[in-house]
Amino acid sequence: MLQNFFILCSGADSEILKTCSKGEQNKYAGIGATVFFTAVMAFIASSYALYTVFDNVYTAIFFGAIWGLLIFNLDRFIVSTIKKRNNFKQEFLQATPRIALAVIIAIVISKPLEMKIFEKEINQVLLEQKNELTLANKEQLAQQYTPQIEKLNQDIASLKSEIATKEAETNALYDIYINEAEGTAGTKLLGKGPVYKEKREKHDAALSELQALKTANAEKIAVIESQIAALDTEYAAVVKNSQPIIDGFDGLMARITALEELPWLPSFFIFLLFLAIETSPIIAKLLAPKGEYDIKLEEQESILSSWVAQKVAQRKLIVTTDGDINQKIYEDLKGEEELYGYKKKKAEELLRLQADTFHEIQVKGLK
């Protein structure tokens, strides 16, 4: 039962194989088993690859099964169409496009399995890439907000500088009227005279202006700081909203790109393994000597080819013979006086009928 299934997978003619030896049947059962298990590996590989795309098990299995059946049909076609002849060069040229197709299939099958085998290493590469993307994203977004925040900070610094300047002026007036009272500067008269009073009034007026300036600038600074806080909050929100996009950077293309950053040798050996599996049925048929099945298949094809050639030749001969006979018949009929007279009589009747009809039409037109 299992042998019959694998023979079916090989694409060989089961009726011819039944008349062959057990060894020949086992050879084609082995070729069919290789075709079958290659399709199974294609199903597993494509299902995993599609799962990374759709994130849905049932969808991945459904399309993976379709892909596996497609690979099975292609492999079965490739193996079954290689005919064993006595000319190895001709056989190799016949198999060359099929080997190229097998290489393509091996690449397609091996890549998803490589991603599964090296999943941990790929995840590490993706993590590093995500971290780099996160930092780059923050820097790019910061470039949108930094100029505004710097300008607002400059405004705050300007307001504080204005307070500091006014405060320095007030302190200077304070030192002046104190020195006047102590007699160390100004009139150098000890005591609180008219000059002291005048300088004290200037200081008190400046102090009042300083207090008013501090209050006004403090309100302005509070407004600016609230604007800075709003910008910081907005920046944090934008960073947070864009982070899921970076976290989702683990699709099929990202994983393939991450796989290419790993050492190439392990991936290359996995590819060689699948290439060997995929091309083994073709190579086996090329290297194997012409077997009993090939001889019987060639015999059947030769019988069919001879039968078709015979039928074509017979049809051509029938057409040629029929043409010659018809030609001879018509040549003989040329000399028959009775046939000539009969056709002449019928032609005269037809001409009279046409003339009468034309006359009647013309008369009707004149009335």
C-alpha cells in the first residue's frame, strides 16, 4: 500500500511497473518518497513563513498546504518527464532546466526553515535593530520639539536676566543710601539728612518696581513653563504612539534581513541539504543505468509513435488516391455526349426562365 503510494508520487506508470522486478519498483518508490517528503518540508516551511506574515495558524496552514501541493506537483512533473535514453549528454541537457527549477525550489523551501532554526539569533538581531530604531525615532521627534523648547527656555532666561538686572540696580541704590547714612560716601556726613532721604526714596521706588517686575515675570515664566511641560507631554505621547510600530518590526522581510546579518556558512549548509534533497531524484535518474521500466516505457512509446506514423501515412495515401480517382472520373466524363446534352438543355431552360422573369419585371415598371 505504502509502496504503491510512493510509486504514484514518483509519476511513474504503475501498470508498467507491475510487470517489472521488485528492485525496479523499489527504485521508483524511493524516488516517490523523496518527492513526497520534499513536499512535506515545503508545507512546514511555507506554513511557518506565512505565520510570521498573517499571525494566524489556520490561514498559514491553509496556504502552506496549497504551497506544499504545488511543490509536490512540480517535483513529480520534473522527475516523471526525465526519460532515460542511451545518450547521457542529451539526458543532461533535458534535465538542466529541471535542475535550475529544483535549485529555485530548494531556496524557497530552505529560507523559512533557516529562520525557524536560527530564530533566537534572529530575535537578538531584531532586538538590537529595534533599540537603534527607538533611539533614532526619539532623536527625529526631538528635532521637531527641541527648537520650540529652546526658544521658550531663552525667553525664561531673558525674564530672569531682567529681574537680576533690576535687582542689581536696587542693591546698588541700597548701598548708596546706607553709605550716605554712615557717612562713608556721598556728603560724608553721618546721619539721615535730606540727601539720605532722597536716596532712600529712590531705593524704595526701585524696590517696589523690582517686586512688581518679579511678580509679572514670575507669571510669564509660569506660563512659559506650562508650555514647555505641554510640549514635553506631547513629545512623550508621540514617542509612545510610534513605539508599537517599532515593536512590530519583526515581519517576514525584517527576519530575512536579520538572517542575512548572521554568519552565512550555517545557512549555506542548510541550503545545500535541501538542494541535495530536491535534486536527488533527478540525479538518481541521470546516474542510474537504463532499467527495465525505462526499456518497457520506451517500447510503448515506440509502438505508439509507429502507430501514429502509420495512421498519418495511411491518411495521406487515402487523400492522394481519392484525388487521383476523382481526377480520372472527371476526365472520363468530359467525353460523354449524353451528359453534355443534358447539361446544355438544363442551361437553356435556366436562361429562358431568367429572360422571362426580367421581361415581366420591366413591364410592371412601365405600367
